[in-house]
Amino acid sequence: MTPFQWITLAAIALVLVRQVAALRRSRAGRRMRLLGIAVALAAGAAIAEPDLVTAVARAIGIGRGADVVLYVSVLAFTLVAFFLYARLVALRRDLTEITRRMAIEGARRGSAAGRGADGAEQAGGAGGEDPVER
Amino acid sequence: MTNREAREPWILVPAFREGAGLRATLRPLCRRYANVVVVDDGSDDDTHAVALEHPVWVLRHAVNRGQGAALQTAIDFALARGARELVTFDADGQHAVEDVEALLAPLREGRADVALGSRFLGTAIGMPRRRRVLLRLAVHFTRLTSRIDVTDTHNGLRAFTREAAARIRITQDRMAHASEILDQVRTARLRYVEVPVTVRYTPESLARGQRSSDALRVLGQLVRGRLLR
């Protein structure tokens, strides 16, 4: 085994041990963890036995194993990028929503008299009603 | 909600880093209108404090979310307090208070659900050449993509009836919100009219305004916002 194989396989083994332990601990994120473990196992197999990748490549009609790895990597990266961007957009919307709620709940009434309004003027108008919730 | 809140129009003013200049905008507004909402979009200057010196509602975003977001916050607040007429109004002093009534007229006459201000139908005072070109480009782009026929797509002066405002939901926090509003007006089949208004470019608003690089960025945001919708 080459040094590269030693190092990377050791790292993968470590990751696997931790992920499996985490899997047994809690049910949260089970699917993602299983997917991660599968990927780690596949990567470990490919590194330990490079001929495996070549065999797969031949089987699906692509010349070199390295090409298969490249294509899979590009595809995986693109998918991940889209997924992350979608999550980012959703996160932004949530952030705005929270900011909005806080702003509405903390609404204050200014006063021509001078700086700021104290609690007595906060409700504004007659009746002292609270800023309305939707 | 009080009677005044229900009867009188609501003026919605999203503000970001307007500082002391906000006084010039709020003072004439407060003289004529009792229901003014200022949404401070997370400014780091005294915008919030200046707003509180006037008899207006002051809301504050804890973090900056963009003009579109501030507008929607103002709309939500006004609707919750029973607003029947809502008018969006820029904080930077470019708009004229007199134009508010002109925008409300078609709504009150029952001719439209939404009134959109247009500086190209009206007057643009002191508009720099480059800005005009850029705006024309933006108008063209928005007309193509939103398929709505307006002459001024990025005018912050708009009026909505309660029903119309309730049908709109601004999700584009930043610059793309203007074309999003037009989009929704069209898909919700709201009746709209354009009203000539005056836009005055003051030295302050120009100084803060967009340089060429900013302009490109805005166009980029427009395109990106359009693609993602």
C-alpha cells in the first residue's frame, strides 16, 4: 500500500467510526449520516482497490476510472451547490420574517414633543391599545 | 384601531441611513397625514432617533434586510391597524407630498386598485444623464420580463387599496422587489394606472446614489431576482 492509501484510509476509518457512533446515539439526521457513511465506504473501496474504479468505468462505458471519479465529483458538487443555494434563500426568508415580527412587535410612536416616546405614548391614539398582532 | 387609523391613508416610508435628512421628508408628511409608518431597515446612524421626533409609527429591523423587506413590514403593520389606503413613499426626499393625493384619486374614484407614480409621465428634476439611461434600461428590462406596461418601473411612490395590498407579498428583499411588485400586480389582475409625479434629485440623494458600478450591481440583482422567481 502506498503512503497515500495509508493516510486516507486511516482518515476514512476514523470518520466512519465517529459517524457510526453518532448514528447509534441519536436518530437525528439519520438519512444524511447513512448517505455519508455510504460515500465514505465507497471512497475507501476506491482508494484501497483502484482497479475497482476502472472496472466500474469499463462496465458503464467510460474509458478511465479517473474520468468516472471526475464526472461523479462534478455532478455531486453541482447538486450540492444547488441544494445549498436553495437553503440559503430559505434561510434569508426566515431571517426576514423574524426581523419583521420583531419590528412589528416593537413598534413605537414618535412624538412631536421631542425625543422618543415613552410607554405611555407607545400605543398611540385613543384607548391605549397595544400594537396589533396579525 | 382608532377611527383615524381606519379612515385616513397610511404613508409607508422605508428608511435606511437617512439620518438627519429624514426630517425634511417627515415634516411635510406629518403635517398632512396622521398615519405615517417609518421602517428603519437596520440603520447604523440616527435614522431611528430622528424618526421618533415625529408623530409617526417607528419600526426597526434589527438587521438590514433591504428596501423590499422594509416595505412589506410597513404594509403588514398598516394592514393590521386597519389601513384602507396605503401609499409607499421614499425617505430620501425625492418625492413630493402633494403627489400622494394624486395617487389616491384613481383609487377613490374606483378606477384602479393600484396607482403607480411615473417620473417619465411627470417631472424628473435634476436627473443626471447616466441615471436616466440606466433607469431606461431597467424599465425596458422589467417591461420585457414582467410584461407589464409601465413607464417608470422603479418608482417608490405607489398607492394600494387595502385589498390590493393584501394580495401582494414582497419576497425579494432587495432591489428586485420593484419588479416583483409589478409582477404580482399583473398576475393578481389588479387594475393599475400610472400617475405623473415629480421626482427631485437633491444633492444629498445624488451623493448617496448609485455610481456606475453600483448601477451594474443593481441590474445584476434584477436579473438574478428575475431568474430565481
